[in-house]
Amino acid sequence: MFGAIIGDIVGSVYEHADPPIKTKEFKLFSKESTFTDDTVLTLAIAEAILFKWDYPFNIRRFAKKYPACGYETHFKVWTYTDPPKPYNSFDNGSAMRVSSIGYAFDTVEEVLEEAEKSAIFTHNHPEGVKGAQAAALAVFLARTDHSKREIGMEIQKRFGYNLTRRIDDIRETYTFDDTCQGSVPEAMMCFLESTDYVDAVRLAISLGGDADTLACIAGGIAHAYYKSIPAEIVATARFCLPEVLREIVDAFSEVYEISI
């Protein structure tokens, strides 16, 4: 789960780079590196799981507590509307926040059901639900020691995503796309091509698209698969988080026995 957060922090300074970054050779951290809505909502879901709280309740609570983290306009309206209503979204916000679900539940059926629950109150479009389910399932399969081939085949079979493309073949023409259908498969391709956790994050950002979310999704899966992240990267990312968010990371990691 912390792998998703690190991806978000690393990608935060590259999301709107002009010109878009199209290389794996870049600094992982700078003075401007920060957490965004991807981290906030990832931890909102994680805390809701820990305390068995309602997902939308905790999502709204966190969004109000951290209001300046780059939320999409429709999501901001949803946050402050009573009662909140889903807005048929299929943007990748549903997929970037679900990595903890892949750790916390122990069957494919449970993971898919919880991922849908975590999406449907905002992202009730079929593509929005599908993106959340695909991202959560990939984390689950990775942390339960399935091979990359098995993960890729299962995701393609269930969700129809084309994961047979190569990053080098799409990088030049790939542009910013914050839809599930235009970013979740690409993030998964970055994981599938990666050689280690850091390489997955670098590949995701090198696409020159929605960098923080691509790296969040790819990083979440890569952490579950590779099991560890270099200590210096963990330490730098932790420094970017306020103590209260670090505490949620630590509590979730302890309960679900996640090594960082």
C-alpha cells in the first residue's frame, strides 16, 4: 500500500510537466515533491478498512481535512453536497485509491466486491468500477505470489484491458489521460515490464501522462509483487507525510503484515 503512496509523491512534480517527461531518467524526489489526493484517498480507504467504517464517510472526512490536494471538480462538489450522490465518473480516481483492498481481503470475490463498494458512491460508471476492481485485484494477485504472466492474463480476461503492448511503443504518442480505460491498463503495463519497484514507478512517469496516478497504481501493484522498497526511498517519502498519515500507514502495515 505504501508503494502506491510513494508513486504518488514521486509523480506529483511531473503530472503537468511542460514538455511532458518521456524518459526514465529523472530525480525521484525534489523540494516540491508532495502527496496529492491519491495518497489522501488511499489512506482514507485504508483507515476505513481498519476501523470498519463506511467508505464514503471516511473519503469525505479526509477530503475535507486535506482540501488542497488536487481533487477533480466533480469530486469536490460531491464532497460538500448533502446527501452526496454518485456522478457517473470513469476517471482514474476510483483506481488510485484501492491498493489497501488488495491487501485486506483474502479471496478474489471479496476483493472485487470491496473494490466496487469503494468506487460506486462516486464512480458509478461501469468503467469507473472496472478500473477500481482491476487495480485492487492486481494488488491481491501480486501479494499472493502469482506470476506476472498470471496477473496479466487474469486482468485481461476479466476486464478486457490490452496489456500486450510495450511501453516503448506507446510512450511517444501517449498523452495525458485521466480516465480509467486510458490509464489503468498503461499503469499495469508499467508494472508488468518492470524489473523492480523503482523501475515500475519510473516507467509509469516516463509515459508523460497523469504521472502521479499512473505511478500510484503501478507502484501499489509493484510493492505487492516485489515485497520491498529501497530504505532510502521509504524514508524520503515518509518525510513528505504528516505524522497522522504516517500513523495510518504504520497501523495498516502492521495489521496486514506488509513489509516496506
